[in-house]
Amino acid sequence: MRYDASVAKQELQALFDIKGRADEVREYLAGVARLLPGSPCTFAADGSRTIYFLGRSHWLLRAPLEQEIGLLEELRPDDATEELSVVLVSDSYAFFEISGTDAPDIVSIASPLDIGSRAFPEFGATFTEAFGIKALLARKPGDRGAYELAVDRSYENMVAEYFRRILR
């Protein structure tokens, strides 16, 4: 079967793993982003930066790679309070964008997560499984039906091959 979908590997991005209580993280990120996600398992896009709120105390900040040095200077991970953990993990994840009319079908092949709009609405983000490995899945807003899937970079070629086989 041919799918009306495409999968594109995204360029390497600046990525920070942040752990801490929501109120402390919000205060810490206030100078870095104007818009923060309101509840766990969601994300917010603030210009070129995306902040994923993945659980009670787990956040990811993603930005173009050229912002990495500036973000390091702004975030000062070594100066974070004892209650916060801020770790640069840019080279840890490989991101793929799945888009097109049949994007939900492609995501459903890759992951057992219920991605129906009631269970996984726009701006939804969570860790799940894809092709049997841990993955971050986010549902982008808009009519395009686009998703982002991130996996440990060591699985990048395997996941790309699985997508290639689905789409051929």
C-alpha cells in the first residue's frame, strides 16, 4: 500500500534535558522562553524554541543548533540550583518529522500509542515506544497531520530504514 506521507530526518538541534519541580523550572526558563507548556505531556513552541513538558519533573528545551552556545550562556547549567538538573544532550536524540494525510497511519505502524485526537491532541508530547525502542512523540498543530518522533541517536539508521520500508 502506498501512503500519502513523508518522513524527514531533522537536522541536529540544541537540546537540554531539565529536571526539577514545575514551578522551579518555569522560573528558571522564564528568561529563555516566553511561552511554556501548561501541563505535562504537552509542548509549546516559542519562536524557534520548543519546550516539552514530559512529566511532573521532566522537561526538554529544543532550539536550532546555532543557539546552543547562547543557551549554554543563558542557562548556565553548572550554576543551576540543587533542585534542578540541566544537562546538554544535543547529540543524544535523532528527530524525524512524519507529515502528510496518512501520517497518523505511519505513526500507528511505528508506535502502539493511541494517537486519536482525544487521547493525543495537538501539542501533545510523551515518551512511548516506536519500533520496540523508547521514543519521544509529539503531535504538531495544524491540518497537516504532522508528528515528530525522536529516538536515541544510536538507533537513527535503524529507524530511518524502518520508515523507508513502510513508505516504499
